[in-house]
Amino acid sequence: MSDSLNSEIDQSIAAELYQPLPTARQVFTYLMNGIAFGLTALALLPLLSILWAIMSRGLSGFKLEMLFSPLIENGFANAILGTILMVGIGASLSIPLGVITGIFLAEFSQTNPFTQYVRFITSIITGVPSIVVGMFAYGVVVLLTKGFSAIAGGFALAVIMLPVIVLTTEEALKLIPVPQRLASAALGGTRFQTTFRVIVSSAIPGITTGISLAIARASGETAPLLFTALFSQNWSDSLLSPTASLPVLIFNLYNNPDPAVNQLVWTTSIILLTLVLFFSLLSRLIAKKSKVN
């Protein structure tokens, strides 16, 4: 008796599930979907317009030899190398410190009042204008070494990247469910084993996303490099000499009335966008592999 009753109830529920929605609800669903897609397209419109303007003006002047010759020979290879070099220096300084600080704030700060000040200072540094960071790096590195250099530029970029990495790492770790921590502790894992083998491993995609955002921001910074690395039209002699970069090259040549030079600015913008896209795709690939493993 009960089995037949349960069967009838199941059939009734299944019939209700497969019934089409009322016309009013279907119209509302289509309307909301249309509004969502329309607003998404509207949000993408400025980005697409910028990409179209840069591509349409820059591709016509692109030549393969530009990738292998410095600015003094109408190329931008020295600026590409300088940008990668200074971003690499900034990343090597900021990523280890930023990730460790984020781990400390998320996992070991429950009973430490000092962490509130660390989080507060980090949030303030996030909003500091980049030109102020450049002046700070000028006073700390350039005046100390008595010269503009790639090291000074990398230090300035590290200051810009550091708070982004710290805050995104902390948020990525906080998103890991508490039951994972409890399960590791139940299996005999220590605090450090749980943090670095379970929590950090699970949060690597989020941490990598934060690192990619920091690198993308640093790659396009101009003001800090004007105060620290300055510029060079030829290959740099060493890490302690003025170094060219793509953002500063665009800044220096944009107002030049020469059409050929103006064309080089748009072509350089394409290379800068490609460089940022490469760093973003590389971080996504690393995060995907880490998640699979």
C-alpha cells in the first residue's frame, strides 16, 4: 500500500517537474537573460573599442625586425627586455614576501593583534598613487646607488605588486572550507602541514590569479619607472644603468609630431598588451596544472 502511494507521489512530482513554465515566468526569464547579456556587451564595449583602436593603428607599422632591434634602430627590443627584466625583479621580491604575508594573515593571525596593523598598512599601500611609489623608490634606491637603474625600477614595481599579492592570497586562503582543515587535523597533520600541504595547495589557483593581476598592473606602470629606471634608447649595460621599458617608451614618444614615431607608439602598445596577455595565460596554465595535480 505504501509502495503504491510513494509511486504515485513520485509520478506526480515528475509530472510537475516536466511541465512547461507558465508564460509569464518564461517571458520574465527571457527578459532577464536579455538584460544580462545586453549589460555584459555594454561593459565589454569600451574594452573592445580600445583593442580595435590599438590594433587598427598599430598592426600596419609592425615589422619583425622591430622585435630584435633597440629604439635607436627604430625597434623596441630593448624596451621589451627592460620591461620583462624589471617586472621579473619586482616579482622575485614581492611574490615570496606577499604570499608568506598572506598566509600569515589568513592562518596564523587569530591571536596576534599585530596583524590588524599589517592588514591596515597593506590596504593603504594599495591605494597609494604609483607616482608616490616612484618618489619613494627614488629616495630609497636611486639616491643610495647614485644612479637610475633596472634594480630601482624593479624595487618600485615590487612595492606596487606587494599589497595586491598579500590581499588576494589572504582572500584565497579564507575561501578554503574549514572542514578541510579539520580533516587534516583529524588525520594527525600539524598546523604547518595543514597550512602548506592542504590549504595553500587548494588555494593555488586563487593565489596565482592575484599574482597575475599584480604582474599585469606592474607591466603597465609608467610613473615609478620615470623616477627610477629612466630610459635608454639602446641596450642597457647592466642592472645598475638606465633601462628602457615599454610604458616609458610610449610616454616619451606619444606627443612626437613625426608620423613614423607616432606609428611606433601604437605598435609598441600592441606588444605591451601581448606581454600582459602572455603573463595572464601563463599564470592560468600554472594554476590549472596545480589544480589537476
